[in-house]
Amino acid sequence: MAVLTIAAREFRATFNSTIGWLVLAAFLFLNGVFFLMWLTYFAEASAQFSGGAYGDVQLLLSEQLFAPFYGNVATILLFICPALSMRMFAEERSQRTLELLLTSPISTAEIVLGKFLGALGFVTVLLAGLLYGPLLLWWWSTPDIGALVTGNLALFLVAASTIAIGALFSSFTDNQITALVVTVSVCLALYIIGAVGDQDSIWGQISILSHIDDLFLGGIRLSDVSYFVGLIGVFLFATHQKVESYRWS
């Protein structure tokens, strides 16, 4: 119950802040522009190849529309999620309210998990705002449902991982800007490090990018899901240990 109470508090606090509404507006606007851009490209490509060997509409939708669009959304999430997570513990520390939480009859695990779920709930609202795109496409075609489900799953996992990373760095400082910059830097590094080698290399295995490509195309592998679950677990555990240390400092 304490976890849900903290999560609800964090969720309301985000919507009650100016940055929450700015993030929401910027996210929907940018992704609306990207969706229109890729939809225009898809329309031109389908008109060019209609009746030919590349006339499979579902294949075009998944590879030429959803995959690049979701790739753009994932990149934006690498900046949006740190902006949401930077206040998790940094704000509590700067306002001297973290001590109140730590001295209350709530475990550190409940505090960390509650704050994580509160931020993730807000991101879920953001992602739900993107559903208008696939719904509109049902007027003209039949999108691959598998690609839609796994694509949104990939975005959710990227968001959850980024928030978990941001929670850790937010717990190290009382400066939200510092937490934001460090989190964005680490997330970008994890995103592009796969370009150093192929997906089977060590760099490819630890890169976020190499674990979302198949999901964007409708394929799902246990190794990809396990990667994100492990990433989230490691950073939330590290955050728990850091916040717990404040009880004894």
C-alpha cells in the first residue's frame, strides 16, 4: 500500500508541475511531427511500389513506418525520461524532505519502487498519447498487430530502464540539472555504444539499440526482454543501496 501511495504522490506531483506539462506537450508535438513525416514517406513509397514485388502493405508498415517512427520515439525518451527522473531524490534532498521519508515507517524499497512507478505511470500516459497513429491507420489498411504490440513494449522497456538509471543518479545529488546531464550522458552512451561493433560483440550486448531492433519489427526474444529487466533491476537495486545509506549517515 505504501508503494502505491508514494507512486500516486509522484504521479500527481508531475502533473502539478510546469515541467510535467511541458514534457507532455513537447513529447506529443515532436512525435506528431515524426509520425507525419514517416507517414508521408510511407505513402510515397507504397504509391511507388504498389502492384510490384514490394506491395505487401503490412511489411511496409512495420519496416518503413513503425520501425523508424518508434526509433525516433525511443531517442526522444532518452531525453524525456531523465527530465522526469531528475527530481526523484534530488528534489527531496534539496528541500530536506528525504529525511522525513527515511524516518517514516516506510522501507527504503517501498520509497524507491514507489517513486519509480510514479514516474513510469506518467511515461505510460505519454506513450498512450501515441496510439492515435495506429488507430488512424486502421481506416486505410491493416497494420501488423504484432509489430504494434512489440514496438510499444520496446518503448515501455526503454522508458523504464532510463527512469531506473535516472533514479540512481538523482539519489547521488541534490542538484536536478546535474542528475539530468549525467543520466542523459549515460543513456546516450548505452544507446550508441553498439555502433562500436556488431551485435554479437560485448559492446553490442550492452547496447540498448541492439535489443530493440527486433522488437520494432514485431519479433520478440527472451534475451532482449531479459536485458531490460536486468538493467532495471540493477539500477533500482543500486538506488536502494544509495538511499539506504542515508539512513546511517
